[in-house]
Amino acid sequence: MSRLIVSFSGWVECDPAKTTFTNIDLSNGHPEQITGEDWMELEEDVQGDYVLECLGQAYTNSIDGELQDLDIEVEDE
């Protein structure tokens, strides 16, 4: 079976209202999912309890950005 590999580097300026984060430490009592607006208001140590929900969503809804490298390849196993 072959694998389709996409590798990339770059950046995006996210739209905070359309960017979501998921809590990876539900024992802390914070909401399971929040917007980027909510995430920016958290203290730095609490921000670390969240991960970006979806890079694709952040890229699609971005305000600005740049893909510096984008490679797509098929790897045969």
C-alpha cells in the first residue's frame, strides 16, 4: 500500500472568531472547546491545556498567510 505525504512550512494569521481550540486536560474544569478569542484571553499556563482543533480550518479561514514550502509525494511501502 502507498502513502500520500504532504509536507509544508509557513504561517497564517488566524481569524480568532473562526479558530477553535480543544482542551486536552479536562480535569482542569475549563471548557472542552473554545474560540481563538477565548484562548487569547487565557493565562499562558492555561493556554497550554489547549491545542489547535484543525490546522486546515485555521488555514481556510485565515486573514493572511504564506506557504513557504508545499510538497506532495507518494511513498511506496
